Amino acid sequence: MDIILQIILAIFAAIIIYTLIGFIPGTDETSVLLPITLALVLTGIDPRVILAFFVASITTLSVTNAIPTALVGLPGGVMATPMMEHSLYLKDKGLSAVVIKKMATGSLIGVVVALPVTLILANLIAPYGEFLKQYASILFVFGAIFLSLLSKAKILSLLSIIPLSMLFMALRHLYWGIGLVPQNKTVTVSFFLGITIGPLIISLVELLNKEKREKLKTDSYKEIVIPKGETKQLNPFKIVDKYEMVKAGISAFIANFLFVLSPVGLTILFGEMMGKNKKSKTHEAYTTITVMSSMIQATYISGLLIPLIALGIPLSPVSIGPGIALFNAEPVFTLNKNIHHVLPFSQMLLPILLGVGIALTVSYVLANKYASVISTFVLKKIPHEAILGLFIAFIVLLSYIDAGIVNIFGVLLIGVVSGYLNRQGVNYGVQFMALYAAPWLIANIVG
């Protein structure tokens, strides 16, 4: 089959899958992006197809994940959580249809600004890639410290870095010691997934506690009202004003230079800082949502493409998280031979442009015209529990592939520890950075 046709089919498959998943409240971006991408990588299909699929997936998910927040007051994913307060305020005023348009337009601004800047910046950094790789481990340590200082639980986050590193390295040495994996293989992907599902694992474990179960019992269904009111207006200049557009564009531009930082942290920081509007609380909410939507796209695009194009190693929360399969999915990809090494920039460009362009166009139209229809279908026909069960099954399977049955329990242990820390305020970014900083930390500080 012609490679262009394969790329286009992969893009539309990504759009369909992540439009439906994106409208399901409460799904985590990493847990829904990584397993499917990893499965594609392990099939051995052309890297250009995988790259197109992934960029289309993150573009689609970034648009659709925000829509349940506006319609039903439930965050579609972690990245949509910062918009909850402003979305609920506008929802109570009956302005959900307007909010969706602002979100979709903010995403459009984020892509239009961030994509060219990201590609230029990646090419400027590329000549220094080898130099930066030498200090990658130390950058992960500084990244963990920096993200800890940005988090709400600063002291706990800082204190957790070394214990988490010890846990990850202890499990790795256990697997090497009993011969589950060869010495030249480092188990990473399944550990990462263990961190991702941590909060879910804690919630499931709590169900084993009788007192916790009693508190969760209810004798009524939760009512969710999906407001109607989509219009046919697609012109972004008539959806957001110049004030909102400029602020969203500036935020998306700056995000490219901060690609090593947490997307959630940056989204909150720029959304609240740029969103201030003296006209009224409604205008402030509109501006904040537009800026946050722009930042979600910009942080994901820069966080994936700059490390992928310029460095070939995961050096951002996005590349360490949802995009790790493009860097390290043994035996197909390793840190020394991944998409960065097998595809020159000239061959990456077309899949990236097609993936982002087609996915954004389709998602923008769907969000503006059919948000209520799609939300109604997803909430009525697709059980949330089925999606969660599917991805837990994926994670169990990938854990087994990584290091056998013992690793399933290893990942469960990581999930329990990470989930508890997450609840105490130690965010994903700190934990992911600790995972990648672990070899250097244990060798140079603890060791």
C-alpha cells in the first residue's frame, strides 16, 4: 500500500478513536495514548505511519478532552482539569456552546503558532543534540526538582524523588538479578504506566475496604444535562476577540521555549496569568479558557517534537509520558535507535503536517458543530468502566511482556506508591522525572 495512503488511514483511525475516547470524562491522556501507540510500534509498521498516528492522536485528544468539561462539568483528562472552574461558571450561565467554540478556537491558535516555532526551534537545537544528551540525566534531576518547586506539595515532592528512584532501581536490579531480563535491557515503559494508573489503582484498592465502600453507596443516579446550541459559525475571528487571540498566541509562542516543563503546570500558569480581564468575570473566564486550550496544544506539540526531532531522547514530560513509545519501545525502538535515528527531518515533516493539519481541521469542525450529539452518544453508549478495564488489561499485558508475571506485581507496587503520593500532591511530572533520573541519582548520590 502506498505510504501516503497508509499515513492518511492512520490519521483518520486516530481521529475516530480519540474523538470517542476524548468525550469520555475522567480518562488520563497517557493511559489512553501510550498503550495504543506502543501496540502500533510493536507491530513493526512504518515509523512515518506511527508518527502521523501519534500527532493526530494528541491533536484530536487535546480538542475533544476539553469538551466534557464544558458540557457536563467533568474533566475529559488531566490537561482539561485546569479549565474546570471557569467552565463550570460559564456552564451555570448557559454558555456551554460558546465555551466549546472558545476551546476549539484556542486549540487552533495553539497549533498555528506552536507548530512552525517548534519545527524551527528543533532544527536550531539539533546541532547541539549530542552535547545535550551528555547532560540528559542531570537535566532529569533538575527537572524533577523544578517541577517539585512548582507543585502544591513542594517539600513532599522534593523528599519523594530519591525514595521513588530507589524503588524503580530496586525493581530493575531484582529483575536483572533473577534473570527475568538481560543486563542490557532497562524496564521503563511498564513502570511509567504504573505511575500513570496510580490514582486509579488506589481507588480500586479502596473498594476492598468495607467502610470506604459504604461511603460510596448511593440510591440515585447522577443527572447529567447536555445543553444544546451548537451553531454553524466556524470563523475563528468571530468566535474570539483580538484580545483573546493575542494572549493565546503569545502564550503558545512562549510555551515552545519551556518544553521541558510540565504541560499542566504551564497551562495553569499562563491561563491564570494571561486570563485576567477587567471587563467582567465572564470575559475573564472566556480569555482563560481560550489561553488554556492554546497552551494544551502548544505544550504537547513542542514537548513531543523538539526532543524527537532535535535530540532523540525523551527530555520533556510529554516525551517521557504519552510519547515514550516513539523513543523507547523495545525491541523495535531503543534510546539509541528510535524514530529520531531512523527518520531524517525531511521524512518526518510530511507525517507531522498531515497528522496535525487533518486532525485539527476535523476536530475543530466536530467540536463546533456536533459536540452535543457526540457527547450524548458517548455518555449513553460507551461505559466509562469498559474503557478503564480495557486500558488496565493493556497495562497488565505490557507489564508481562516487559518482565513476566513478577513485573505485573512490580507495576502494581509502583501504582500503589505513586497513586498515594499523587493524592498527597506529588504530581505526575515529578514522578516521571524521578523515573528517568533514577539511574544517575542512585549511582551518584545514594550509591
